[in-house]
Amino acid sequence: MSLQEIVVMMHNGEYGRAISLLEDEVSNESRSPAEKTEYCRWLAECHQKTDDQKSAGDWYLEAVKRVLAQKVDNRSKASQALPLCDKALECYRAGGDQADVLVAARVRQYFLGLR
């Protein structure tokens, strides 16, 4: 299935199907770290739409890991990762536990230090 078809599924509210297909794309070794980062972000958004805040936070932090894998300077990594950290924190506060909140907050602090 093409990426465009996955996006159409998301717009049509077929989040379960989109999640399954996006997870396949994240594990596809032919995808670049930047592409995988975007797929992780979309996965997080799908989980938010299904009100699974914990999984959404997990996928936002997975996107942060993918940012770290990119071959860009630390300031660029920080500018890409900070919004994802903020989203992870928001999700964990809504549906995670205190340990999740703490991890996301610490990762956010790390990237603040890189700016």
C-alpha cells in the first residue's frame, strides 16, 4: 500500500489500519531516518485519535530516537526533537504514568541543552 493511501485512511478515520501499515513502514530498512521519524509522528497522531495517550507518547519518543539517528547537527536535532518531546509530555500527562512523564521531561531537558 502506498503512503498516499495510508494518509487517506487516516483522514477517513481508519486509524487501526493506518497504525498497522505505518508500523510496517517504520521497520522498513529501506526508509531513511527522516522518513521513519515522520511515520512515528503519524503513528502517535493515530494513537491520539483512538485516545491511546500512552502509546501516542511512546511513538513521539520513538520519533525523537529517529531524530537522533539523523546525520544533522545537534541544533537541528534539537529543533526537530523539542516539539516531539512536548507532544510526548502532553500525551503522557493525559494517559501515561509518572515514570513516562519523567522520561519525556528529561529527554526534553537534554535537547534544550543542545540549542
